[in-house]
Amino acid sequence: IFSQLIWLLFCCWALTLSMPSQRAVRFGLCTAAAVLGGAAWACPVWLGQRTSGDLRVRALSAKGSGSSSTAAKPPPTAVQELLHQLYYDLQPGSRREYRMLGYYESDAEREAMEEGGFDTAYGTFEYEGVRTILEHLKLTSNDVVADYGSGAGNVVMQVLLETPVPKCVGVEIVPSRHQKAVGAFEQLLQSPLGKARVQRSESHRRPSGENPAGIREILQLSLRDRSPEGPGSPEAVREVMLVHGDCTALEVPGLSVVITNSLTFPDALMAHIAALPQRYPGLRCIVTTRR
């Protein structure tokens, strides 16, 4: 994000060279203010953490605590390489990255989301950002995690592969994104790393007629854990739920952590998220890109 903002600032500065001096100064100042404002807007991820019955809100740096701008970038992990491979394969021939997966597949999808109060822009958490969040959350085998607006499912998959969480739920309202998530998990279960971590025990797809109003489909995967980081014995079963529908209509028993890239969510949905601690007494943390 910051490299793109710096490049934009440089291009705008180059434009001022051909302008009259006073106009160039005004244009340059306005551009600099816009770029700095965009950087401040893009940087924080907000964590709401429950302590002593209250929800404490603080900002989490996108780089993570203790990081240095001059530090060497660590080599990619096996999970990181797998995630990139899976999500590139969802867009054959286009090499679209994580941040491109949020775009709508059709005008009909875009119009439906606009009618619901959503912005046409839609972001995606990338691997490094999720890794920073997970380091701060310190998830355990007692947690139940939900990703509201889970898109193509990359956050749910990373939580599954890099934490001992026994149950992770991804809720996505856009049909094409939900189908991308389903496809990615099918590929995960066929990949060598996926087979080394989890093994499909059972899967069940529940169509709209079997779900609460507002929930169109639920794919429920029961996975036998095969990794040393798993929640207990090698025979422990972990659960992934990929939900196509409205997150406000879904009940998640035992919910303890919510992750949501909520920057473009309408106010009504943000109000619902803010009220979750009253609905779930065991909810200890909400991670959001908008307060």
C-alpha cells in the first residue's frame, strides 16, 4: 500500500512541473495531504479485546510489534506458498493476487451488494497481515473463530493450518466468493501439505431449505487432525464451516474470536458487530479494519 502511495505522490509531483507555480503549489499540497491521509487510513487494524467484562479497543500495526523497516524479509513458509498457489489457481491464467480476489464477478453481484449498502470496493487480508494478527491473538484449542466477510476463504484456511483452533467459520454473502472458498478447500484437501495436516472425515452441504432465513448454503467439513499443532490427540476432529449468507442470521455457539475486513461494511452491520459481546459472553476479541 505504502509503495503505491509513494508512487502516486511522485507522479503527481511530476505533473506539477508543467503547471504555473501557484497552481502547482496548491495541487502539490492537496495531493500530499490526500496521500498521507490514505496512508493513515490504510495502516491500522483494530482489535477489540475483552478484559474484566469490558471490550478494550487498540490499534495493531500492520507490520507487527518489534518489526524493523530494514529487517530482512523472512523466507516464505510452506503454508504461505500453498495459500498463494491455491488462490492463484482460482484465477487461471490471470495471476491475480489476494488483494484482487475481492472484486465482483458480475454486474448483478455488484448491484445486489450496492442495494444492501455495501461499497463496490472490497479488500482481502493477505498472508503477512493475517500472520501478524494470529501472533497477537495467540489462539488456542479452546477458541472458536469466525471470519465475517470471508471472501475466498484464505483467512479461514490460514487459521486452520497455523493454529490449533478446533472450529473456524467463514461467512460470505457474495456467491462467487463463497464458491471460490469451496474450491480452494477442495484443492487444499488434495494437496500434499493439506493431506499432511488434515484428513477429510466427513463433509455435508446444507442447502437454503435446511438453514435459518438469510443463510443460503453451509458447507460443513469435519477434518481429522494430523498435525502436531492440532487440538489434542492425532484423532481430534476439527471443523470448518463455509457459509453463504448474511452473518447477522448465523448463530455460532462458543464464538470467542471474530476477524473481519470491515472497512466497507455499512453502519448497520458494524452496529451488529459491535453488539456481539452481549450476544456471546465468551467472545474475547474482535479484529476489524474499522472501529
